[in-house]
Amino acid sequence: MRGVLATVESSVRSKLMLRAALLSAACALALAPARAGQEMKFSSLLGGAVTFTTPEAWQNPSHQGTDVVGLLQMTGLYPAEEGKNPEEARKIVARIWLSASIENDTRSLKERSDESYVDTYHQPPLHPDLVILSDAFHGGDWRTVASKETVRGKPQVNLARFGLVDKRWVQLGVTLLTDGSDPEPLKRAVTDFNAMCESLKIDGKNQLDTKLNADKILERLGAGEKK
């Protein structure tokens, strides 16, 4: 599965870049965030084929979707310091998105997603300082990845989950705008991410052998001692 021909790689990479561009355009032009005081809760995409439960900390959802493709975006705010008034304490921002689509060329897509985190999650290509903090395959259908990088001079931690079941492709991404020097927000974000991964199903199917470990991520970030 991991030995993909160069021509297949080029074709699939182009499709992924086009899909990313289309989803970005949909987000910029068509997604309307929830109005102030308006409660909006989403629990499925692709006409109910993809189901999930969003954590309470993930709010302000915006949604675009059909039975063929869907995109959900949310924002999370995690207090950087314990014991302070949430209105006064500085908060770490998490940007969350979940996309789903029907895929007919599942063989090529699975080959790409199994082989390279670079081309499945990040478009445009990764920054040269990217470091993979955790990378786990779950059976033949799911993958979970954590990484860190610097974008426009600002550090961020990325959490990602991919799934491909019955020609349905799902991607969950969380970008936490932090370098890990404040451990508590990262721990909370990882807990929420794990809960979302556990609930995320395609046609009622899921596999999550090992959840992300916040302490190990912090250790790799060099912030393990700041608990």
C-alpha cells in the first residue's frame, strides 16, 4: 500500500490540492457563523453517514454540506491559567474543522493518506520546521497525527484524524495556537480532541486503539516540566 507510483502520486496530490482549495473557498464565501446567543449543534455530515459529538468547548460552528461533501468549522478557547476569571484570563485559541466527502477512487486516496501526512493534511506544503509529535495507524481505515510547526512566525500544535470507510473520507483537524509553554490549554484540547475522535464514526464504524497522550506531546514540545 505504501509503494505508490509517481504518476499516481501526482494525480492524487492534484485532487487533494483542488479539494482543499474548494473547501477553503466554501469556508470563505458560504459559511455563516452562528449569531450571538444562537445555539447551533451539529452531529452529522453526508446525510447522517458521518456522525460525531462535539465537545462543549468547541463553539461558533459554521456549516456547509450536502450528501456528497460537507465542511464544519468551530472555535475553541482554552484559558491559559487556572483559577482566574475566564473573562479576564488570557485564552489559547483552537481552530477546528471537520470535512467529509464521498470518494470513488479510494485505493489511490488510501495509498496517499497511508504514505504521507504531508500531502493529506497540509495544503500548501508543510513548513520546514514541522515536527511530528505522534503518528498512529488504527487498523486499515484510520490514522491520528500530532505535529508542531511555526506559521507566519507564530507556533502552533496540530492534531489530526483521518478515516476512510465505505468510500467515505473524513478529516478532523485542530490547530492550537501555542508552543506548549502553557500546558493546561493543550491538555484540555487533547482531551476534547480524543473525545471527538472516539465519537467520530463513518456508517457507525470507528477504530481508536490509542488516544493522543498530552503529557508525551508536552514532553516532545519541551514543556513537560511546566505542569
